[in-house]
Amino acid sequence: MRSYYYLIFINWGMKNLQPLSSFNEELKLKGFNVFQIESDTNEIRTYSRKDFFKICLTTGKSKIHYADRTYEAEGTILFFGNPHIPYSWETLSTYYVGYTCLFSENFFNLNDFSISLQKSPLFEMGGTPILNISESQRAYLNSIFSKMIEEQSGEYLNKAEVIRNHINLILHEANKLQPSENYSHKKGASQRLAQVFLELVERQFPIETIKDELQLKTPKDFASNLHVHINHLNYAVKKITGKSTSSHITHRIILEAKSLLHNSDWNIADIGFALGFEYPSYFANYFKKNAGCSPSEFRDKNI
């Protein structure tokens, strides 16, 4: 039996499901969540993919697409998911067990001695997000996850710090391990790179608060984030989609701008700032050039 999960985490064995919105709010408030994966039910939860790093210790058969690489796993693996890098996960076996830990960067970086997540080879683009785990290593890592779950349900006032220490312990242990060699760059490298680019564009939306300023705004920004030369990215995207990287970025920014103008009560300057424009006049000119009217004219027509 094959299941396909796209940018979600799988949470078998958790009974009383909360509504997604309340679950995400609770997770954002705490900054972390640890749980055990069990194969006795098929319940699924989703999470805000922009906010949380993810560590999974899983046993089963799966196929993981991470950025422009594909990894086929059978047995026990340790997986590191970065919310800034698109990935997808196909579960290929009915037997699938292990643990998952989700945490925000703000939660983790409260400790000045923590490993820098963005610089870690476990989380960075082009790094080593998947490790093969032996039975003895699995037993040791199981104990760490179990301790985190125990702390999470306990009443100790400083349990968050204890959980941060356990996460650090997992990261240090993972850095000792040899990276897996089961990655494959398929012949359709251009197609995969274009897909990753499009996923990364979409990952920045929707803009939910005025403080959610757009981080990747230009083809150069995306190429740098994906660790590829801008010419290589432009070629792949144009070859596969028939449109330039700039066209895709512009289309999505204008689409989001229209949505915010129509559905929010934010003033136009705030919308422009959230979309990465330093000055309202820059946003107004950009919008008019690509939408055929000014932001205020569009808002007036759609009230």
C-alpha cells in the first residue's frame, strides 16, 4: 500500500485530534512538539510548514524528495527537515514506526550554545538531511526521544531547556555519523530544480501578518537559497515551464497583493512592505506595471 504525504508530518497513534488551527497555535506558543509514530492507526496532522524544523527517527520503507535529490530508504533513518527547503515524503510500507520532533528556530536559538540550524550540514541546502541508523544507534536515539516525550508531559518548569538539550544531543550524535550514499540525481534534473523553485516560491505565501516580510524576492535570491548558479536556475525554469524565474516571482507577488488588497484591511503601504517593497511608491509602480491599475484602484473596484 502506498501513501503520499506532501509537506506534512504523519502522526499515527494520537487519538483526540484537535482542529488544525488550534494545534498550530498551540505548537507556535510552545515552540516544540514531540510524539511517537505508531502503525496502529492512519491519522494525519498537518503543520505550518514555514515555522518548524523537523527531526524524524523512522523505521519502514519510504522515498523522500528533498530539494533536487531523491532518497530511497528501507530500515531506520534519521531525517532532518528544514522549513525553508521544499521536501516531500512517500511512505511505501504499511509498517512505519518511530518518533518526530518539531521545533521553531526561535525556540531552539534561545540557548546561545546551540548549534546554528542554518549552518548545520544536517539542515542546510546541499547538506546531509538523511542518515542511515544501525540498531544500536536506533536504541540510543529512541531513548532520547522517549525522554523528550516524558519531559514534554511533565510539570518541570524548565522542561523546554531540557528538550533543547536533547535536540542538541541528537544533532551532535548525527554529526558523528557518516552521510547516506543513497541519494540519486535523476536525469530530469532540470524538472526537479524547476519544481523545487516553484515550491519555494509558493512556500512564502500566504502573508499572514504585516511582520511576515517577503525574504526571497529576486531570481538571485532564489538561486542563492538553492545553492545553484542563477543562470542554471533560469535555464531549468525556462526549459520546464516556458516562463522565466522573474515571471513566476512577479505573478505570485501580484496574486498575493490582490488577495491582501481584497481580503484585508491593511493599508497599502503595509501591504507593500510585507511584500518586500521598501517604499509605497515602489509597490504602487510595480503593481500598476503588472496588474494594469494602481493598488488603490484595484481595491476600490473590488470592495
